Amino acid sequence: MTAKAILNILTLSQQITQGIYKDEDPLLQIPHFDSALIQKLKKKLSKKPEYGEFVKMTPEDKKKLDILTEN
């Protein structure tokens, strides 16, 4: 097996585990996030939101963004 084949297998495994393709926005990994919600988030923030930054935000900061609804 070649190195390229091994890398393709690892990439596919990661995509299956995360539930998104390589070229999709990592924010789609967050439950209940879709493309429309991500666009709203991008409009509210001055820079492109990163997955890790959003996850580390406090609940109060997330509420201030006013993009999420409470159920």
C-alpha cells in the first residue's frame, strides 16, 4: 500500500468520524449548526470564527451574539 493510499484512508476515516467533508466549514461539527447559522455568525463577528474559539466562548458571550435560540 502506498503512502497516498494510507493518507486517503485516514482522511476518509476522519471525515466519517466528524461527519463533514474536508472542504466544509469546521463549525458544522457543532450540534444544530448549519450553513445559514454560520453565515449569521460570520456577520456578527469581525473576523472569521474558528471552531475552537466558538467552543471556548462563555454562554453569556454566545447569548450576546443573538444567533442561537433557546429550546
